[in-house]
Amino acid sequence: MADIEIVEGDITRQEVDAIVNAANSTLLGGGGVDGAIHAAAGPALLAECRQLRATRYPDGLPVGEAVATGAGELPARWVIHTVGPNRHAGQVDPELLASAFRTSLGEAERIGATSVALPAVSAGVYGWDRDTVARIAIDTARAHRGPQLRTVRFVLFGPAVFAAFDEAARA
């Protein structure tokens, strides 16, 4: 079982094997965490994402799934893109949110990562309550039984989201 860490900070500066991008289904960048990761990674990340769209995901990455690319200029080796559910679009099934975290951890194992940093997927513009996201994320990380991951670090933006994750981790 991996050690679970909770920190407030900038996910683009994490020195881990992989960081998780709260992506949109286009994989071509956006706002929030997605925009910050694409900006910090540089053009190589966008080029890989365009290649994924041209080959494996012509209709976009489905909600709850994850796929890895290189990390461009980031300190991490890989970026794992996952699409969380959008409550504003009627995607209210908690299993979709759990799947985004679960498939991200599985993808980290598949690529050989021993450490991964994750954001609060869907807790921003996608409208999910931060307490719900925190509980589902922590529960999913605790349930992960992959053999390679030693560190699962939740990197959170802002004190309110950090507090929600900290409380969930203590429960």
C-alpha cells in the first residue's frame, strides 16, 4: 500500500515520477490545472496529446479513463491525463469520479511510476463538492493495491481544498 501525502501547492513543480492532469476530453489543454500543466510542460505535451487524438482517442478521452504521455519540460517524467465527471453536464455518478482516480493510479502502475501527484479532480469548474471529491479520492487511493506505487501525493490548490482532503485522510 502506498503512502498517502496531502500538500497544498503547485502540481507542476512536484518532483514525482508522474503527475495527474485534470484534463478535459479533448486532451488539448484548458483552464485550471489542465491549463497550468500544459503551460508548464511546453509544446511537447500538446504535440503528444494531438497524436493521441489522431490515433487512440479521435472522439476524446472518455470520462473516468486515464492515459499517459511524456511530461515535456515538467520535473515529472509523465503526465497522466484523466477526465473527471462534470456535475454541470449531469455527470453526477460518484463511480465516474472514483474511476478517474482509480484509472489514474492504474496508469501510473502500468508505466512504472513509483510516485504520483494528483489534483482534486472535478472539484473546480466541474462543480463537484470538495468534501465529496476528497472522500472519494482518499478512499480510492487507500484501496489501490498496485505493487509499484510507493507515494500517492494529493497536491491541492488553496486552503479550503487542502482542509477537505486533510479531514478525509484523518477519517
